[in-house]
Amino acid sequence: MRVVNVIETSDYTILGVESFPIFEEQLSQDVIEEAKENFRKKVLENGGPMDDEQMEEYVEDKYFRQGDFGDIYTVSIVFSEI
């Protein structure tokens, strides 16, 4: 089974993992879109861009980083198999 994970970290410590399991292939695109929307929400809540074009670049890269040394926040989308 494939799982889409949205992982939040702060200063390299995991704050949370939200997992979106893909049970049937025909539902996979719906699950991936749900995970992407969750990713977008977390980016916006943590100072991400309000510009749609820049947001889509983060979604395409599956990674967002905010902050500098000692105060780094990240959100990423990671696919896994279990």
C-alpha cells in the first residue's frame, strides 16, 4: 500500500506527520490532492507565500522551508510504501 505523508519539522525535530493511505488505485489522485491541500494549508499557516504561482512551486517541489539557523520550519510531502 502507498502512503502520502505530510511531515512538519521545526529545528530538525518532527512536529507532526499526517498520513494519507492509498487503498485503491482509482482513488489515488483524490488522496494525493487531499495531501497537497493539507500541505498548502500548513505552508500558509506558517508564513508561506500568498502568491499562487510560488505556492505551486512549493507543491511541485513537495518541500517548504521557512526561517534561518536555530529557527527552521519545514513541511514536506513524502511518499512511502508499507
